Amino acid sequence: MLNENNLSISSKTHMRNNFNLASIGMLIAAVGLIIVRIMFGLGWFSALPEAVYDTLGSFLIQVVIILGGGLIALIIQQRIYNNRFNQEPKTLKERFREMGFRTPRKYLIPLSFVLGILFVVMNVGVAYINNFILYILGYNFSAPAPEPTGGIWLFFLALFNTAVLPGICEEFLNRGIILRGLRDTFKDRTAIIISALLFGLMHANIEQTLYTFVGGIILALLTVKTRSIFPAMIIHFVNNGVNVFISHA
């Protein structure tokens, strides 16, 4: 039977493994995002139709790099998780539950959709503040993208690329793997702030950094308080979905 000292050491080892997992997942995502941006910056896919171009970019970033990178890091760590203290290693299902993949209280589902609308309003306000600061600093803003055309199917494609995939993939990495690993190493307040900062920097767009940072704090805080990642996923989806709808309306 394990004594209390061994249990304590085993628990610390598991916490350190979670932090290492967060670091590996973030490293894979960062390197992958840089590679994808270089590929698109060099015009490798510029000959593709616009809808195909956007879909390919979203798939590479969200599914291959963010979701795939996080899953690869999780599976590798799970396979090399050693049994030094005669403690059964946690299954992938248990690890996912640790990251918040558990059913929240029923009232949180409809409430999350309402909070998603409020989240949009908050982001608009923070974005104005961010743009005002950049304007004062002499930042040259990028030209707005042309209005999309193509009918209802292009709208649903944009909704999938811009709202569904980020709501799942980005939350899995940021409020799942990264936040869980940081909470095992730092106090919750520090973990929330660091994860939000990484979330903002991950977008690699100075025009989005401030409101993604503030939004990341809210989503991380909500994940910690509800012990579920699903409210954050819903809010993320609603926020991006509203923006897609407005651009296509």
C-alpha cells in the first residue's frame, strides 16, 4: 500500500506532467502557426478559389495544428507516463475530464448562449479601446476585407470555419490543456492571466490582442468556476458566429 509521502510525490509528478503537456501543446501550436503563416504568406495557395483558400487555412490551423498538436502531445505524454509509485496512470477519458470535458449544470447551456451575446458587446467595446490606442501610437490599420458573396452555403461554410472549429479546437488547447497545466503549477489567478495572454498572442494580430486577452480571462474564469469547458466553447462559438452573420448579412 502506498504511504502518504509516496502519494504526495505521485500527485506532484502528475501535476508536473500536466504542466509539461501544456508547454508541449503550446510549443507545437506556436511552431505550426508560424509554418502555416509562412506558407500562406509565400502565396503557396493563392491560386485556389477564395472559399477553398479560407477552408484550407482554417483546417490547417484549427484541426491540424491546434487540435492535432494538442492531441499528439496528450497521447505521447499518456504513453510515456511511467508508473514509478505503483499508481495506475490516468486514462485519456479521465484526463479529458480533468480538462473540463464534463457536462455542466443544465441551466449553464442556455445561459452560455446569452453570455455569448454579451461577450460580443464586450469585445466590440474593448476593440474600440484597442484601436484608439493603436491610432494614437500611429499604427497603420490593415484594409478591411471585401464583403463575402456566394449565398447561404458560403455563409454556412464561413460559420463552420470561423465559429465551429475555433470554438472546439481553440478551447481544447487554451482552456483545456494549457489552463489545466498552468493551474497545476500556479495559483488559479495567475494561471488564468497567463493562459489569456497566450490566447491573445496566439492570434498573432495586434488589432485583436487586447480583446482576445480580455476575452481569454473571462472564458478561463468561467471554465474554472463551472469546472466545465463547454460554456466557454458555446460563448466562443456565439461570439464568432455573430461576427460571421454580420459580415454576411
